[in-house]
Amino acid sequence: MFGFSQTMAAWVMAIFSLLMVLLAVMAYCIDMRRGLRLDAVSGACMILTLAGMGAFWLGALLGWVWLIWAALGGLVVLVVVGTWAERRARRQERGQI
């Protein structure tokens, strides 16, 4: 059973993670209106990376080692996939593919 402070911290981190994802979606929409085109894969990776950071901090706050390691592994995969997708999109824009 969690104490009040741990429960409160978990709720704060859940809300913070949700706000980070909403901020990323908002930035993505603003960039689309300005004409900056993000590849769909790299945009999804950006949003999921922010959610993964929230999961990492939630795991650190609650002391859940399994959540910390799962979030770190997921973040590494998302960074690699997002970087690859961004490079592919840039090469397509330059006409190299």
C-alpha cells in the first residue's frame, strides 16, 4: 500500500506526462501549419519519447526498477527509430531516395 505522498507524487507524474504529450502534439500541429513537415514515424517517436520520460520519472519516484529499465529501453529504441526516420525524410526531401 502506498502512503499519501507516494500516491500524490504518482498522480502528479501522471498528469505531468500527459501534459508533456499534449505539448508535443501542439508543437507538431504548429510546425505543420508553418510548413515544417515531420515524418509520421519521427513525430510519433517524439511524442512517445516524452511519454517514456514521464514513465521513467514515475518509476524512479515510486522505486519501481522494472518500470525504470523498461522506460530506458523503450527510450533508446525510440531515439534510434526516430533518428532513422528523420534522416530518411530529409533524404527524400533532397531527392536522394
